[in-house]
Amino acid sequence: MTGVHVAGVGIHPFGRFEDRTITDMGVMAVRAALAEAGIAKGGFQAAFCATAYGGVASGHKVLSRIGMTGMPIVDVEAGCASGGAALMLGAGAIRAGAYDFVIASRARGAREAGSMAWHQLVAGRIAGVLTRLLYGVRYTDMCAFRAIRRETLLALGMRELTYGWNLEMQMRVARAGLRVLEVPVAYRCRRGGQSKVAGSLPGSVKAGAKIISTFARVAMEPERRRAS
């Protein structure tokens, strides 16, 4: 992985604020950055916090305030170069490629009322449980928002071209022993049109039948050589 992109930016106004602590300012900036990036709480795997004489555990204090714990939090103190140093460390961690397959989960993220039908949520959970029983990897959704390297995708040997492609990919990734990361994402209602799958009973039945047949086909296939 070579490309690293900035997804969102949050800035606290510059100046003196006697009524606010450095933690207050950090919380405001982090929330703004997450909102611009469209990332829900828990939608990232590490944090790098830069301060100049900000004190011990500045980043931990900010993220704890908004309930973001349980992840590596690196505090960087390098004077006026702190910001650039923290950015370089974060970019380096992303570029290192800690995961082979990253998939979004609408089930784990903040969902707008009516954005997902109950049977979509149930289907994602059932598929995840079955995948865990077969391969030891559990998913909570079959969301189409995912990332994988081209060469890794080609090595999976995908066959399905219609409704079952997403589950087939998740099963083949799990069976190949690839490093999987599921990221919660916010999900909103459609602003126009209707889903050809979840928007009607015939569409749901047709998609469901294809997903079931895809699961059975992939589950009964002989083991393939590990993708990389």
C-alpha cells in the first residue's frame, strides 16, 4: 500500500481561550474531523496525538472524553514539529498495510431509522455466524463498501457475478486466512430511488436464494492455495 489520503479535517479556532482546556479543544477538533470523514466512533484502529507542552497522555484524555478507548494512542511531543511528526507516524502505520481485507459494517455503525430492513440485518448476522463456524472469521454485515488489493482479489478466484458476490468474497478471504478488519460505518436512508434488493419482496427473495446457493457452493469447494 503506497497511497495515504486525508479523509477529514477538524480545526479548533486559533487564539487564547481561558475557559477551555487543551482536552476541550482536542475533543472539538476530533469530532469535527470524524464528522467530515463520515466515520463513526470506533471506525479507526489507532490515534496519533501531537502537542507542544501539552502534558502527559494528552491524546488519551481527548479520546477518553468521547468514549474512544481500547486502541493504540500515541502521544507525540516534538515542539513546533509535533503535528508533522504525528502525521508522518500515522501515514507510516497505514502504509505498512496491517490488513489484507477491510470491510464496512452498517450493523455496527450508527444507522438512520429505516435505512436498513430487519431482514438485511438478520441475513448479515447469520452469514457471519456461519462463516465463523467454517473458517473462524465472523462478520456482522455483507456491506459492499470494502477494500482489498487487486492482486489479492484476483488470487481469491471469485466466480459469482450477481447478488452473492459479496458473501463469496468474504468467505474466500476468511478461508484463505487473510487479515480481516471490520469497520463500523454510519448509514443513512436513500435520498432517491429504491433498492432493487431490499426495496421489494421479489427482489429480497431472489437475492436471498442466490446468496444461499453461493454460500453452499463455496462451502463445499475444496481448499484453494492461500491468497496473498
